[in-house]
Amino acid sequence: MAEHQAAVRAALFIDFDNVFLSLNQIDRRAAKAFAERPAMWLDWFEAGRHATLDSEAAAPRPRRILVRNCYLNPAAFAKQRAFFTRAAFTVVDCPALTARGKNSADILMAMDILDAIQHPTRFDEFLILSSDADFTPVLQRLRAHDRMTSVLTNAVTAAAFREACDFSVDLETFAVEALDLKLDDRRGRPGVVLGNDSQPPASAYEAVRQDAARLLIEEIRRSGVISSQDVFRVFTRIDAFEGSYWFGMGNLKTLLEDLVRTEPALFVEMDGSLPAAIRERTETDPPAAPAPPPPAPAGLSQAPPPLPPKRPPPGPSPANAPGPNGGGAEMARFVDDVYVLIGAPKLPTVVYGRLFQMLAEQLAKGSASPDALLTQAAFAPPKGAGVSRRDASYVIASLADSGAFDGRPNAPDLARRFRDSIRTALANAGHGLDDRGHHLLDDWLSPRFGDAKCLSGNMLNPLNEL
């Protein structure tokens, strides 16, 4: 009989800004997965797979991650914060302390890590998610106390940082193994976002990049040298930056090369093959070199269509409205985010319509008891809405808490009250919706009750099965 191997007691400390911005330079999908799906990569660490990357051990030793601390700038990453609080992390807010956006996350992490050495629970392993070599003395102190350490590294991480830990995971391996990112044959080619098939055309952001170059040089003249990680925060002041894939250039390095051509007063200091800092060009610096042509997004010709309007018109669009099978890709991602944040059922619009219609009919008959409503809702069609008891319970409890069952509401009233309760729950979770989010929520939870589908027993696949 094989001897049972006890789980390793571990403590996890995350420099969110450092990891998110580093992943964003590799692939925007990786940064998004890290920020919005912490449970996924947390399972990877808990399975101990990070400790077997360089080993042929068949069975990795599992971890019990007893401490989960995430340190982030709430001003820059308020929306991402909610995903970590829902995953049972202790989020330590580290607001910017300087004009350049520098915060104290690394100092707070170092103090908390050293305090944890004296914790009554002896942590066998410290997982430090940061590629900042400033943590090298902390790793050495942990080694002196006979604790295992695991860190994230990048292509330019100092050798001493790698040698001071027991297990190191480079960011690209982390993206592939822990974040389930599928890299294709474009891997390693400069100026291309790995596996990105939805990157907008670079030509659509040509005027915006000129504004970005001016903003960057103004910030440098006001605050001094800007690190590559701080560039992200500067660009978030431009409304068009979100979702633009570095203004259509794919990654930070290619964007900076283009900005230097636009604004020759900018100079980019390199650390290996990656940009390390941006400052004002001096007389001793070499002249700006012409930037390479911008990468063409996959599936697009060299004459791409113009950028769509910044503010989408009200109402569902053909690509993103809830269609016969539950909606487009953008809607599916939105619904999945809402489920992760507050647990709202991932049901298609027409299924919600049938549920609200059935509830209204039961209320009209005097069946106002939530238990009675739940029993009816969980019946298979055509007797009820035919949803799971869990999904029906969520909807009924939300409506009951909002007072929606007072009086004799009709189906549109119930849809509106439920939609308002979801909007409030998202705000309470620290994930208030922007204009596009409001449109998506309205499209999803505003069934057309004149549609016969909402009244029939024809079940459709949930959005997450698209």
C-alpha cells in the first residue's frame, strides 16, 4: 500500500500589477485569464504542478494554500479586484503614492511574508507571484528558515532571483500550463499577439497613437522616467485604449517603436529584448529608427475595415444580441463574467423569458410562496420553465429579496426587477457596469414576451455551451 503523502502547507502572495502587466506584454488573453479566472490557476498551484515542470515525477505533491493575499492598485484595477475577492483572496489595496503611479505593493508583500515566517501555522512553501528581483533578499531569508519558495520569472529576470528559489515558473509557461492558453505557430514572432484572432486593425488607431505619443512625452516631462509597467497606467487615461490591443499594435514593444517614430523626443531603454523604461531622448542617444510596419491581425487583409463607433447604439446588434442559440461571443463572455462574479444563472434570454412568464402565471393564481414557485419552476416543460432547481432558486430568491413578489407583477415586471437586482449585485461586488455592460445586461435579461419561444417548452442550450 502506497504511503499517503500529506499536502504541503503553502502561503500565496501576489503582486497583481507586476504579473498582470507582464502577462499583458506576452498576450492580452493571458492577462485577462489571470485577472478574471483566479480559481483556474489556483487549482494548478494546489495540484503542485508548478513543482514538477523541471522534474519527471509522476505524481506532484498537492498544496494546501492557507493564505491567499493579493496586492493591487485599486484605482487602476478596481474591476479585476472583484474576481479575487470572490475567489476568497484577501485583497490588500496599494494605491499609487507618486505621480508616476508607483505603489508600495512590494514593501507590503515583503513585510507580510516575513511576518508569516512566525505564524503559528508553519508554512512549508511560499508562493510569490512576482518577477521583481527586489524579492531576492526575501527568498534568501525564507531559505534560511528552511522554507520552500516558488516564483514567476520572465526573460530578463536576474539570475540571482532564479537561484534563490526552489521552483521558478516563467511567464509563458504559466500562461500555457496554468491559464490554459493555446499558443500557435506565431509564437515568438515580434509584433504579433500570440493566438489573437480579434485584434483590431492598427490603421484604425493611427490618430489615437499620435495622442498617446503626446501624452507620454508630457508625462515624462512632468514626472521623469516612466517604467514599462507604468506605461499601461498612462494609456488607461485614453478611452480608446481598453480592448485596443495596444492601439492595434499587438504588444507594448511594437507600440513604443511606433510612438518613437511619431514623437522622436521619446527614447526607449531596453532590457534584453523587452522595453524597460521610457524617457526623453538626449543628444548622446542614437536617432530614432523607423518602426516596422504594424502587424496585420489574423484573418484581416491589409486594407481592414474602419474602427466601429466608440459608443454602440442602444439595443442588440446582429453579432452580439441574444440569438436563437443564446447570443454571440461577446455576450457569452459577459454572461460568464457575471456568473463568476455573482453566480447568476447562465441561461439564454428565451429561457429567462419562460421562467418569468411561468412565475407571473403562478403569482396570478395566488402561489406567492417561494417554495411553491420553486417546485413549479423546476418541472420539466411544458408544466414549468424547465430550469434546474439551483437556477430557479437563484432567480426566485433574488426577486423575493427585491420585493418583486408584492402585488401581482407581470412577466416584464419580474424581468425588470431581476435585471435591476443583477446590476446592484455586480455593483456591490465592486464590478459596476460601463455603458457597454449595461447594454449587454439589458439585451440578455429583456426577453420579448410576445415571442412564442418564451411561452413554449422548447429548451435551448445555455450560453456557456456555445
